[in-house]
Amino acid sequence: MISAYITNLGKYNEGELCGEWLSLPATKEDVQALLSRIGVDGVLYEEIFITDYETDIANLSRKLGEYESLDELNYLAALLSDMHKWEREKYEAVLEYGEYTSSVKDLINLAQNLDCYDYLPSVKDSDDLGRHYVEELGCMDVPEHLAPYIDYEALGRDINIDMGGVFTDNGFVMDNGDTLKEYYSGRDDLPDEHKIFCYPNPMSVKEQLAMYSKMVAVQPEKSTNVPQLAER
């Protein structure tokens, strides 16, 4: 559902781009292995940031920032992966609608409150909306011989003025007035199975010595020229 390019912040500040893609949902072991490969050991390098995102959920990447919690992203990805195809399409439409999209917390709650929105996937414009209300919902009793003379586009515009909906790439969506419930209020609400951020297992003394030796080996050599005292 979501792929994030995880980057070693310390090395980036030193002028080296060291990172890898992480596919979410993921496991704690996946994260440990990735952090080990990019040099984030929890000792010399502790911080990460996310350079880029890829996702098959339209409009989602632009809602995500550089310093999001991997645990929260993992929870969001798990919720999205459990959705049926039509639910993901509705989620995309609701994202385009624009409510509750300012944080990953909002995005998580939005995924669990899709029933707060009415969604018409076949309605793409005002004409479609007008026809839907006349032909599908029967909101107007129109004699068959008068049907060709109805301005469905104008009717759809008037209906939408009252409803305040939005035409999206996936169809028409509007808030149906139900109150959005806050199922997720913060990190304390994260299910344990979605807490995946974990540094690699601590290195043994032997491994630490080998790493330090490697670091010393790449340091520039100091000059061996010793200034001579001038003879009196």
C-alpha cells in the first residue's frame, strides 16, 4: 500500500545519501534489517527521515511528510491493505474531498470513518448528478415525453449547491452529516503488532572494534613532517 524511502539523517548531513525503500505494512525485523544496511545503529547514527513515497492510493503521497512515524505509517498501510477495492476508491475520493487529511493521525481516523461520506462512483459531473437524482432516486416525477427537455446539468449544479459535495476522479463524494469518531488519538493507541521501529540488535564487542577499525582506516593521514627548531 505504501513504500517509503528511509534515509540515514546523520549521513545525509555529512553529504552522503544512504537509504532504501521500505514496503509497508512491514515487520519489526524488516525495519531492523533495513536500518542495519543504511547504517542506522542507534549509537553513532540514530535519526532517519523519509525522502520519498510511492503508493497506489491516489492523493496520499502529498499528505505525508519527511518525519512521519514508521509505526503510524505501518498502521495506516495495514488499514488500507485490509480494505476492499471499492473502499480504497472511496478513500481516494474522500482524500480529494480534503477533510481530515492534515496528519497521519487524521488519515488513520479517516480510513475508519468512510461511512461518514456518501459516495457515487458513477457520478462524474453535474449532468450525471442531475440524472442520478431523477432517474435513479426518483426525486422528480418526470413524464417520459418531457424527459428530453430537462436541463440535468443545471439541476445537478443546484443539487450540489445544497449538498456541498465534490466531483473527484473517482466520482462524487459528500459529507453525509455523521460525526467522525476518533478511534485513534495518538501513539498510545497504536496496536502492538504495528509498532515496527526498532534499531538493529546491539553489536558485539568484536563487531564494534571491527567497525571502529574500519572508520579509522578511512580517516585522512596526519602529516608526519615535524617542524625543526632553528639552529642558534
